[in-house]
Amino acid sequence: MSKQNLLSANPLLGQEIHRRFDEFGPIQVFDDGNKRYLSFGTTDEQSCQLKSQPFQLQHDYLRCMLAVLSQYPQPLAITSATVLGLGGGSLSAALWQQLPQAHIHAIELRAAVAQIAYQFFQLPRDKRLTVHTNDAVDFVSTQVKQQHKTQLLFSDLYLADGLNQVQQQTDFLEKCGEYLTPDGWLVLNLWKEHRSDAQLLSTIKKLFATVLQTTTHDGNWVIWASRQKPADKKQARINCKVLQPEFGFNPWGFCKMFYRFF
């Protein structure tokens, strides 16, 4: 049987155009003509890319994560960002495009996933974007030991069967805090079901002076955490206007969600 015959269609994601396996399971790429999707053998999308505008984020939770740039007085002057969990590379690529002075470090456990991000999702091959094939916890721990710092730390760690629970562990969150610069922000992507985890939220609030949060329409719970005070609401809106031309969407529409209950 040919490889082509092994590929299938998915009513939600389109035609399967690539499939491979590694020690963690299947990795599939689907294409519906307009968008391209990454899947780990389930009907859930790990990544979604609009092919005509590959750096424009498609999911609400990713737009909420990226909108944290509004918290910096001069967001275009950011020089470092780290993304834990590459997937198709949507967030890493958007940061690479948005932050012209920043070096982006993307951490991905599965080498095959990184290869697919380059091959099928237009992940930039550029000296400002370094992809590390590594365990996220090990990477952060090593950076802390070497006294390296990052201004932005995005944690978007998911497995085929759901959230990587390391994101809920105190030791991991402490290490994330140590890895950040004094003015840095940690951005966590969780599921809305985790809002009921009072212990998790309490831990984050003990580690960070500022904790902003929102729940997205697509069912994610996104947290921004920092030792710094949040930007004034008016200033955050001004920063969003500066960022909007390259975003391809209105970042204030997502940023303001974090101020709703603050």
C-alpha cells in the first residue's frame, strides 16, 4: 500500500497531507485549502495556520498570550523571549515577526514536531529564532543554573492526551520566576477547568506580585504573571495601537479581557 493511500481526510481539519510517528505517537498535518493544521492523532488542533498570512495567530488563546506585549513601555524594544512548546510554531513565529530586536528560544521535546514546523508551517529559519530539542523543565532549570534570563516566558505545554501537568507544579513555576528578568512576564496557557484549582492560583499569586487572567471563547484559561505592576489600562491600550499593524488583529480586544476583574 502506498503512503498516499495511508493518508486520510478529517471532516474537521481537511485532507491529511503528512503523517509520521515518533516515540510519543503520531504526528499529522491536515490542509483544508485555506488553513493548515497540526494534530497529535486526535481531532484536536495542536496548531492552525492561515496559509495566506502564516504569522497571523488564529486561536483566541494565542492572541491572548501575545497581547502580553502590551505590558511593556516599549514592546518593540524587547530583546528576549522563550516559548515552551513549539507545536506548529505559530507563537514563536509571531514573536519573531513582532519583536525585531528579540532572540526567540523555542523549546520542543519532539524533534519530529520541530522538523514538521519548518517543513509545513513556514517556521522561519533565522538566527533570531533558535529551536531547542529538549525537555522544557530541564531547559528552564539549566538556564537558571547558568544565570540566564528572559524578558518573556510563554508556557504552552500540551501532550496528545491534554495539558502537561508540569505547568501546575510549584517547582516548575518557581523556576520560571527565577528565569525571568525583574520586569519579565510569565504567560501560562491552561484549560478553563483549571480555574477551580485554588491551590494553583494561590501558588502563582505567592510567586508573582501581579496576576492577570482571562478565559477565552475557545475554552482556555490564560494567565499573565509578573513581579511588576501591570501597565496602566490607558497605556496598555496605546501600546496595543502601536502593535496592531503587524498583529493582523486588534490586540486591545484581547488585552482588555485581563483588566476586567483586576
